[in-house]
Amino acid sequence: MAERLDAFLAHRGHGSRSEVKARIRRGEVRIDGQVCRDPGTHVDPGADIRVGDETVADGIHEATLLLHKPVGYSCSHDQRESPTVDALIPETHRHLPSERAGRLDRMTSGLLVLTTEGDLIHRLTNPRRKLAKRYRIAYSGRLSSHAVERCAKGITLDGDPRPTLPAKLRRSLAAGGLITRGQERCLYVFSAAEFERVHDRMRQAPMGDKRARDFLRMFLAAASDEKPDSQNRVTIPPALRAYAGLERDLVVAGIGDHAEIWQADRWAEYTAANEDAFAELEEEVYPGLF
């Protein structure tokens, strides 16, 4: 891959970009025996490059590096955020136009993949690949007994009204789904396939029945197609947020063929009100289930 002459020399330790440009303009650099004074000249692999009497080694043209990023280093290309992980790349590879496959926050340590292969970057970072990632966290303070359960059910992040989906729902909703009004002032979340099945059953209801018409209107009119983003967050339309009274703390619960989104305090009230009747409901609604 052709590279600018000034970048070629700077990446191989012959000075900063401005210093290298000055040396080129002074006629100190030759390409295949000919003096070159243009810093923007593109150098092909294998060309004979000399600075004075010193031959510049061509070096490696492509590579994939597995790098352990320590705490305190930024993954940014902006040198104003130094120190950056560029400082950790071996000298023999710093000239390569490598990119990071993802990034880690400054105060996070872990594995980074740096590569010159665009296809590899795509395979590692494209959400459609569904590549699993594992993170280990250190928690400062006392961890609530409910913390793991809350994370598994989906959480909201500071300043972001979009809830993250529970891990067990992400695969079924990866291609998108529908959010609509639910009963007891919660929201129902269906995968596209499950929503079609529910809709088919609804179409069998007698349209001469006003209750059936009212239910269909309330259920379908507010339905919104939503697709999780790369961080598995979903956007809830304002009208649906208002219907369910959603604010900061939410509960996302898997309920058989769908999920439900509740305002946390309303969910707590609902479960508290129904706990006593739970055992009797099983015999009445699902006789012989257990």
C-alpha cells in the first residue's frame, strides 16, 4: 500500500512530520537513486528510500496486534487525550495505519485488537455478528443483593431514558420488535414474529363486539416498531412512556411470549398486591400445572 513519503519516514523514526518535511525539501532524501523534494510523494512498497547515506527499512505492511490496555490510557487518536494506546504499539509497527476493533474507557483495562485489516474490524464490531464479549468489574462499596438481578432485567444509564434489554431477550429482539400498551399500565414488548402471531389471533375476534374493537384500537394504535441499538437500548416513544408512567427506574420482565416494561415502584406495588393470591390463582387459572 502506497504511503506518503513524509509519513513513511516519520513512522520509521526519522523525526516528527514537520522535521521530516524540512529534510525532504533540503534534498536529503532519495527514492530509487533520485532526489525527492516533495513530502507528499507516495512511496510504493519495496522502493529504495535513503536519508543521506542511510537506507530506510521498508518494514511491515500489515499486521494484527493483541494489546493489553492498562488503566489510564485512552483509545482516542487525538493526542490531546494522551497518553493513548498508540504509545504502547511497538516501534516496528507504529507506521502501520491500524485501527482499533472497539474501544475501552480510559479507566478500564483489557484486551484490544489493533489491525490493518478492515474486514476483521467489521467481523469483530458489527452488531449483526452477535460476537459475545465478557467484562469483569471491580465494585467499590457494598453490592446490593438485588444488583445482579436488576442488571439481568435491564437497566437505564445516567442521562439516558432508553432502557437496556435483559440479556435473555436480546437475541429474540435483535432484528427488531414492537412496543405497545399493555394491561395494568405497563408496556408489552414483542418480537416481530410473536407480534404477528398475536395479531393473527386478534383478527379472529368478532368485530361486532365493541369490547373487541376497543381493545384492538388501544393495543394496535400505539404499537411502535423499535430496534435495539448496538448497546441493546430501545427507544420508547413519549406517548407510551406517559401511558406507563415511566421515569428513571424501570423493570423489564420476561413474561412467556413477550416482555413487559414497568415503572419500578408500580411493579413493586403490583407484585406486593398479588403475592397473597398467587398460590390460589394457580389452581383457578392453571389447574394441575404443578
